[in-house]
Amino acid sequence: MNGLIPNRLLEGKVAIVTGGASGFGESTVRLFAKHGAKVVITDVQDELGLSLCNDLVSRFGDNVVYVHCDVTQDSDVRNVVDTAVSVFGKLDIMFNNAGIPGNLDFTIVDADNENFKRVFDVNVFGSFLGAKHAARVMIPRKSGVILFTSSVASVVSGESPHAYTVSKHAVVGLMKNLCVELGQHGIRVNSISPGSISTPLVTNIMGLEKSMVDEIVCASAVLKGVVPMANDVAEAALYLASDASKYVTGVNLMVDGGYSTTNQTYSRVVKQTFETLARK
């Protein structure tokens, strides 16, 4: 069919992508479909999800479906997994990608309690439910891949709100525990931790245009000459979901251009100090 590419890495695989209507999820859904996967798109953004689904159906046929899913609701997540099995016969890949940043609460004293609970409900409990129901159908088959979207905030401190940062640490902890348990059943479990990328979620929370967010990201980047995109996360998900990574499990894969490897504050302050002295 139109849009398919040679050497398809997910030929015959069935995947669920939560939060699949936009951002990292949308890019992953598109890439998975191009690589031959049958994909269940899930989101609470029904208009966007249905539009994406219709676009992909026009190119890949009935290999893509959309199902409304609030990942904080056990019944919704159960229904999505059951739908994948009933429509496509199995589930090979569960990508727990849905997540929210929450409010920009950077001080513990002023933090909003309900916001903290909401961020955990979506980012952590939602991931837990996705893994739980995926494992329910993967364990009997002794195979499968479970992925999570974490964040650079899982390894870099002080740059993201407390609720978001702690939730992403929790996601990595869940991934590592599941890696040990589910590895006994032939199931691989990994997470992806993107740095800042100008997805709709990021631009909306920052209140800035995409081009301005890109400028900020590139100015602070370790790896120069590259503008990070949502598709970079999708490519990481493709690798971890495919047999190309058949012996990779328990990994929190950083997609941050090396940002988390260093703290450049000291060298920047030293440089600024010498520049100031030189002007005197």
C-alpha cells in the first residue's frame, strides 16, 4: 500500500499507543504504521485521534483504529487492550506514552495539591494500568514489548515542576521492576526519556511559538546543529519495539542530545566572568 517502506521492522506486529493523537504519540503511530504494524490509537482528544486514524486508514487500510481512552480509568485501559486482541488477534507492543506536565509549580510551598495528584494519576497510574493490562495478554504468549515515555527530568533535577519530575522518576522505577518480573515471560520493558522538544504540549505550557521553543532548546543543547523533533522519539520507540532490540530490556533511553550528561553552568559562569573582566 502507499506509504509503506522496505525492510519494515514491525511487519505483522500489533501495537497500542496511548496519547497517540498528537506529539510523540502521533509521530510514533505514523512511523509504526509505515513499518507494517497494526495500530490502536488511544487518546482523550477524540477529534484529533479520529482525524489521524482516518488519514492512516486512507493509506494503510483497516490496520489502524482509534479508541477513546482515559488512561486513569481501569475500564478504559482494559477495553483498549481487549479491542486490540479482538480486532487484530493479539498485542505485541504497548507504548504507555500518555502524559501531562501539570502546572508550572516550581516551589514546594506554593504547589497545588490537586495538580500533584492529577499528574500522578495520568503519568504514573495510567502507565501502571497500561502495563498491567498489556501483561495480562502478553504473559500467556510469552512475548511482547512494553514501553513508557519518561523524561530527561528522570535524571536531571531542578528544571521541571516537582509533580512532573517525581512522576517521571516513578515511571522509570516501574519500568525497571517490570523488566525483572516480565523478563521471566519473555517480555521486554524499556522507557524513553526525551529532552525538551517543541511538541504542542510543550509550546502550550510555555505559551511560546514553536520556533521560539526550538531556539531555546538549540541554544542550551550539548549537541549542536540538530533541531530535535517528535519523530526522534518515535524512532527510538521503533527501535525498542522491534526485534532490532531483542536483547535490550530495563533501559531508560535518553533522547536528549547529550543534555543530561553534563551541567554547563560552571563553565558558562567562568566564561561570562572572563568576558566581563576583558571589557573593563
